[in-house]
Amino acid sequence: MATTLPRFVLRVLAWLPVTFAGWYVLAPVVLWPAQLLATAVARGAFPDLVRTVESHGATLSFVTTLRPGSAVAGGVLTVDVDLLLYSFGLPLFVALTLAAREARWWRALAVGYAAQLPFVAWGALADFLKNVAITAPPLVASQTGFSGLDRDIIAFAFQFGSLILPAVAPAVAWVLTHRTFLERMRAARGTA
């Protein structure tokens, strides 16, 4: 029996609560590769800024070399970033994949998951950089050494990584991994 668009949408809506609950509960495990990627990039690209990155469930704590101000002697600044904010596309992708009922659904899940991890890391890193270079007090932000142009690029990266990528990346990944399904649905609609 051919899948119609209304049936497909209903299956997606039925899967969404399940996939979001699973994503939330399993976030420390599911997001671990994104944590590793964000940590590697942060320590490699900003070694003078990032001392270490610690993981607490789905939250990354960037321990910086920045001083919080003159009131705290010997203190360092830490920035917490919640990876859930940048990975909500993962359960959406899973719901779409499971609703499509394709034979090799596990392969599509693996490909889509791997394709989205860099975008989750992007969002986390952009959030961290925004916090230290833009929203931090001037005394802290001045320690970063970022120029005005650098701050503009960070602002763009943050906006792109928080508003566009979490929603668009799963949709693009799903379309690319389900072209056959979409063709069949289009063909079925053309005959109806």
C-alpha cells in the first residue's frame, strides 16, 4: 500500500514524542561524539583561550584562561553550553526516518546522525565564543583579543548555528537519505 502524505505526517507526529523523550534521556550518550568534536576544535583552534572542556551530561563547560575581573584573584571564567539547544534536529530526523518505514532505516539513521554532529558542535562553539567575546563584560571580552570583525563573524556563526542549522540540517539530511521514498510518494500522488 502506497504511503500518502497525510499518513506520513501522522506517523511523524506519532513518533515525535517518542524520539524527543529518547533524545532527552539519552542525550549524554547520543551527544558524546559532538562533545568530543567541540572539545577538539576548541582546544585546537583556541589553545590560548580554552584551558579544558568538561562534560556534565549534555552540558559542556569551557574552562577558559580568562580572568573574571579584579575582584576575584586567581579565578578563571567558565562558560556552560547546553548541547540540547543545538541538537533538537536529531529526534526530528529520527521521527522522519522511522515514519518513512524504509527497509534500511538503520543505515539512514547512522548517516543522518553522523552528518548532523558537526552542526551540533558548531552551535556549541559559536555559543561559547559569543559568551566570551560579545556578551561578557568588557573587562572579560577585551582579554579575548577578538577584533570588531571577529565579533561580527562570531555573531553570525552563533545566529546561523542556533537558528538555521538545528532545523535545516536534519531536513536536508533526511531528504538526501530518503530520495527513493520521496520519488515513490511523488509518483503515487501523480497517479491519484
